Amino acid sequence: MIRSMKQSIGAGLLAIVALAAFASLAHAAPPATPSATPSATPPAPPPATPSATAPAVEDPAASDPRAQAVRKLFMQRFEKTPVTAVRTTPYGLFEVQMGSDIVYTDEKVTFVLDGTLIDAQTRTDVTRARLDALASVPIDKLPFDLAFKQVRGNGSRKIAIFEDPNCGYCKQLRQSLKSIDNLTIYTFPFPILSADSTMKVRDIWCAPDRGAVWDAWMLEGKVPPSGKCEVPVEEMLALGHRLMVRGTPAIFFADGSRVGGAIPKEEIEKRLKQAM
């Protein structure tokens, strides 16, 4: 999305590069999230359909006349760029959200800053913090009819995972989860890698014990028996796209935070504790 926006900017608009001082501060700013094993990403995911619903959050930007004026002007300048929202910031700039990406502009949309914004006083990566906040989704707001549930021990800790059955990183994550107790896992099948992924999701979804058959495939390589039933694949895909899930696995924690990739058991335990 950012790439297409850049292509549409043309010579009539100056793209502002972050100041050198900002760049030096960015090296000093601590990372917001630890590195994780990369997630499996589809080459070209299909567009989301409106059949599935994601958590709705009222955005105060909708009632901000200045932000709305900037949004209108931005969309006039970049006709092919879908703008999700425009918000004011304490830094004299306007934040322009385009799906899971953000850029910054002034009130007249005479420049665009595509990069990291650093608070020079606190040395906080403002852009990273905002992206994390925008990606936050409370588990309790997810549509559990598109998932299957597994409970270990007392199930007091909760995670939701978007997974493709043919995703190697998802299988690696399942190995890390294997020995974690007192955990409720909501698995949202997200078949994005191949037609075979869709078939496996169908077979697992139609099984009497979805969790057991899923684990048998992901952990032991036991091919699920063929199944025939109605499977809401389109709704599963639409939900993931609305939540801006770009690859698998995507893990959501009870506090609304998320992380992509096969993080190790120690990191999972740490995040579960933080989410309590």
C-alpha cells in the first residue's frame, strides 16, 4: 500500500526524509518488540469480503473537522490511495492511516513523511507505538465461531492464533506451545498459502475433535481424514484481512497485543504474564 502511494506521488509532491538528528535518536531508541522467526506470508492474498466482521472501534478522528479536511485533501492528491483514517498528533503533524501503515503530513498536505517519527525528549519511537496500538485487538472481541478452542489445565491464560496448516513457522510455534500449561488456545484457520491449505482446513474443521486433529497434523504430520461439511473459509479469510493479518502465525494476547512469527516458549510465557 505504501509502495502504491509512493508511485502516485509523482514529481509534484516533496517526500520529506527524517532529519539526521531523528535518525541518530532512532538508533538509541529501544525496539518495541523482540525479534521473532519470520511468519509465512502469502504472495498475493485475496481481498477481504464483507461477510465477516472484525471488532468495531469508534474513532474520535471521525468527528475532528481538521482531520477530516486533511483526509479529503489527501485523497484528492492521491486518488488511488485508500485512507483508513486521519488523526491529529501532539507534534503538529497529521497521522494518515492506510490499513496497517501510517505516514505523516501537514494540514495543507504539502509534504509527506514516510518513516519513523521519534520523540526527541523521550527518545520514543512514536511510529512503532502507534502501529502497535492500531494492531491491538482484544481477544474477547474476536468471533469465536470462526475458531476452535483447546483448553489446557485451568485455561486461565488466553491466546488466539491465525494459522495456515501448511505453514512451517506455525508448526514451529506449536512445538513451543506444547509444554505450556493453564492455557486456552483459540485457533483461527487462515488458509492463505495454497489450495491444499484450504483442503486441510476443511478436513480439520469437519473432524469431531478439531483441536486433536490439528495438533496431530501440525506436531506429528498425521494427515487429517477427509471431511465433508460446510466450512466458512471466506469468512475466515475476510476476518484475517480485516484484522490486517499479513502472514502466519499471528498471535493475539489477552491484553490486545499481537506478534507475528514463531516466537520461543520463553517469549510466549513472558507475554502471557504481561497480558494478565
